[in-house]
Amino acid sequence: MNCAEANQMDMVDYLNATGHQPKKISGNNYWYLSPLRNEKELSSKVERNKNVWYDHGLGKGGKLVDFVMQFHHTNVSGALQKIVS
């Protein structure tokens, strides 16, 4: 699997598979407590129609591979391995 293929995977489905459920859904915006840090306010969002995420508290976002690199503290190769496993 390459980055382009991985980034086509649905981010909401990936987050669900890793045990992260949205706390609020508004249209195509799925709001989460950030999986990247401890927080009590919803600040991490997935725009499902664009298949991108953004963590307002960190000021970071992107596609699935970007998220997996942040979540697992790894590089692109490591992220791709995590996504296929």
C-alpha cells in the first residue's frame, strides 16, 4: 500500500477501528476528543466529505497517513505498516 491508497481510506472508519468514537456529528464534521493528547473539550475534527482531520489544539491536520504518523510517533513507512495491520 502506498500513501495515495492509504489516504483514500475513510478516516472516520479508521478512528472507529482504533477505538475513537465521535462525540458530536454535525453534517460532514465529526468531532472528537483529541486522540493525540489529553483534553476535555472537543477540538479534533474530521471533515468526512474531504477525508481530512484537524486538531485545533495542536494546530495540525492532514490526511490519514499524517494522522497515523502523529498518533504512533513514526515516519511514513511506519504509518503505512500500522494502517495495513
